[in-house]
Amino acid sequence: MPYAVTFLALRSAFLMLSSLLLAAPAAAVPAIEGYADDAAMADQLEAIAQSPLATLTSLGTTAGGRDIPLLTLGTGDKDAKPGLLILGNVEGESLLGSELAVRLAQRLVDTAETDTEAGGLLDRATVYLIPRPTPDASAAFFQSPHAEPHGNLRPVDDDHDGEMDENGPADLNGDGWITMMRVEDPTGTWMPHPDDPRVMIEADPKRGEKGRYLLYPESRDTDGDEQYGEDPPGGVEFNRNFPFAYPYFERGAGPHQVSEPETQAVADFAFAHPNLFAVFAFTDHDNLMHPWKPGDGSKGRIKTAVLAEDADYFNHLAKQYQEIHGGKDAPERSSEKGAFTPWTYFHFGRWSVGTRGWWIPKVDAEPKENDEPKDENTPKRDQDKRGRDALAALRWFDREKIAGFVNWTPIEHPGFPDRRVEVGGFKPFLQRNPPARLLPELAEKHATYVCRLIEQFPKLQVRETKAERLGAGVWRVTATVANPGYLPSVSAMGEISTWPQPLQIEIELPEGASLLTGHRRVRLPRLTGSGGSAEQSWLIRAASDAKPEVRIHAWSPSVGSASAVVTMKERE
């Protein structure tokens, strides 16, 4: 009996230990060498924070216990100056964004410490950087087997069977990568691409095509529902959890808007900093290579398209980015549903721009030997776009000698006995993140753009001041507030959302003087860029012994401030 008890206890302990070992992801090298994990990034941020221009703090921790660092760059009272918020990898699988955010921060600090002009930018504005707003999702980049994340670590019942995260990916061929598996089946809808059988496309019956394969994520049917990889671990996606066009009940959206520690931390930070003027994010919702266009969505009460008054400014910012970056043929931007960049414009009311930062450049196919030369009268061949991006990616991988694709290899699969099953496809992360050797140049380009963006912030000037004597101790004091900067003091959408605090102007009266009309502090209208202005006048009565000066002060947290002193030269 004691032996039986001991055996059962040992067996129970062994099974518990085995389950823990299987549940814990094995440590691995990064999916791409040269990228920083959380510990390495923390060291990099600590090194930058040694500069007197930088401060490193935390916005909190995620459900997985990972820190959400915040790096603040600037001089003096940083929160009292116009601010630019930069977010790194808004999508968890795009580690490029966090790499570029940290590297451009280092570049801004280094340049400001040695270059007077560059240092002036950090005197004028504050740069807030959240380099890795999705640390739990980003951790998959450094875990084996490598699989692109589906969100953070919140358990989610994706297949609505009452269980959570019970049927995720499995490394069936043991190569350390989670790719795809194709199963030969007469009812399948997928077929190899005629130009490259590695690429799978959906068959088109209108073209006389017939599918040959079923396509699944590399996985097993662990819950016995004859589905494969339909309920992987996690989670909620950062870029689908914001209120703008929130995709209720859709995969990755979360139980409600801003439900996650990551999105709450960023949103709380934004609302706690009224000095934020603009937001720059590394994201698939790219409006720098594909600028927003006005449309019917800008006419209704609820705005869903960029306002015409703002569109030209966005086009200008996009054109500058394209010139600095130099890239072409960028992928179309992702869905707006729950996305961060449109939320910061349409709801938070700030100028908001986003970019992928990098994408696989277009590589044209080599002409085939039997291709006939074409002249301008030759009709274009089939304009089939299926698999076009995948074919271009394979050509680029081949040119760069990058092993970015796992060739289709037969395996034995318990779910498909006596059927041909092959595992293969693109390796995770490699289509989204460039080789590390490209990072310095990309960081330099984006640091240049960030500086250009700050240079175009609005500026306030109080000018054309005058004091007119009207008699009986009464004076009319007039001042004009102008904006010689490129961007308006607030976007037209910001005026509608009312979140950015408006411009104000205030007159400070000398002792013994009194205001006869209006209010000492007055709200100013939106100042357009490149010289937009507004005039304000007051009638005051000054006692004969009052100080012959009044001070006029104009300000907004997100624009800055300017002052002027007006002297009442003639006195009664």
C-alpha cells in the first residue's frame, strides 16, 4: 500500500513537472539576429537616460508582468512644452518599430548634445517615446518555436467552445518555426501558384481552376473538433482595442474598448498630457505612404474620414516623409477598426501620422525564356494579383540570400491518416522586420523626419500691439497673435473633438487699472499655419498713478506661449 501511494505521488509529480515544461516556451535566439529583447532594450534605455536631456520612467506593467517603459526627451519643465508622442511597435509582430524608436531617441540625444540647432528642437518641444507598447505580444519574437503573436496574454475563447487557448500552433517538423500545413483534398480551395509552386493561392473556378489543398496553421487537433490551430494562446491586439470604429466581438478586439493594461496605459498617458500636439507611430495603419483622403465620412456628425481643412497638411507631411524615406510601393494600410492612429486624430484630436517604417521592396520577376517581347500595342497579360506580394517577397529573399521560406515537406499527421500532409510557408516575422544591418540607416531617416515634424509645429507670436488713449483715463489696448509655424494651432478635427485645449489670451493690468469691457482672459480661434492670426482688444481705465504698462500673454498647452508688454505712453 505505501508503495502504491508513493508511486502515485511520484507519478503525479512527474506529470505536473512535464506539463510545466511543455507549457513554458523554450528560450531561443531572436527570430532575426540583432534585435533587442526586453532586457537588452531596458539596458539601451538606461544608457540613454544617463543624458541630462532624458528621463526614463514606467507607464505600468502588463498582464504578463512586463514593464511598459516611457522615455522623455527635452529640457526644463518638459510637460509645460508642446509634445510629440512616438510609439514603437504598435503591432506586436513588428519589432522594427521598437528598434527604430530607441535608435532615433539615441540619435536625438546625441545630436542635441553636440549641435546647437538640433538642441534647440528639444528646447522648444518635448519628445515622449513608448518604444514597446506591446511587450507581451512582442515576446514571441524571442521564444521558440517562433510564431507570430495574436495579441497579448489575455486568454480568449476564439472558437467559442467554452475553453480558452486550447488549440494553438505546434512545430510538427521540429524546425523551430510555426508556418502552415497543406493537406491534399479534392474539396480543397487552394492551389500552387503557376509561377512558383511554393506560393498558395485560392483557386478561381471562373478561370477553370480547381483547388487541390486544404490550408491550416501548423498545428494538431488537440480539442477533437476537427479544426486546426483555431484557438491559439492570447489575446487582445493593441491596434484593435481603441474606441475609433471599434470592431465589437471580432477576433483580437478584446471584451471592450481600452480593456487591456497596455492600451489603458497609453490612453491614460495621452489624456494626462494636454501638451501633446502630435503623435507619430510605427504601425500598419500607414497614412504617410498612403495619406488619408477626405470623403463622405467627413460630412456626418460622426467623422470617419479626414476633414478637408486638414487633408492638405497631412499630404504635405506625407510628401516630406516619402522624400526622406525614399521607399516606394508600400503595402496598403491596415484596417482602421480599433486602430491607434485614427483614434488619436478623430477622438483625441491631435495631428497623427503613422508608418510601417520598412517593407520588402519590389523585385521584378526575371523574364522567362519563352516570353515574347511586347510593344505598346500588345494587350496586357492576365492582371491576376493573387500571390503577387508573396512572389515579390520570395524574389527579395532569394536576392538577399535570406532563408525566409520553409519549403513544403511531407510529414505524418495523426489527424489526416493516409493523406499527404506537407508543412511549409513563410517564416514568421521575416516579412515584417528587415535584417538588423538595415536598422541604422532606417533610424537615421526617421530621426530626420521627427526633427522635420517638430520644426513644423506652430509658433506663437504676440505682435502689432498698441495702446490708444481715448480720454478720461480710458485706453484701448490691442494685440495680434500670429502663428508663423507651418501647422495650424490645432487640427480642424481637434476643434470638433474639443480635447485639445484652445488658445487663450490674457491681459495683466497694472495696479489701479480696471477692465471696462469683456474679460481679462479670452479664447482665441484656431490659427492657420504660415501666418494665421487673430486680433484682440480691451478697454481699460488706468488711474493717473497706475504703472504705464500692461502685459499680454497668449498660450495653449499643446502650442506653447508668447508674451508682450504694451506701454501706455501718453497719460492723462
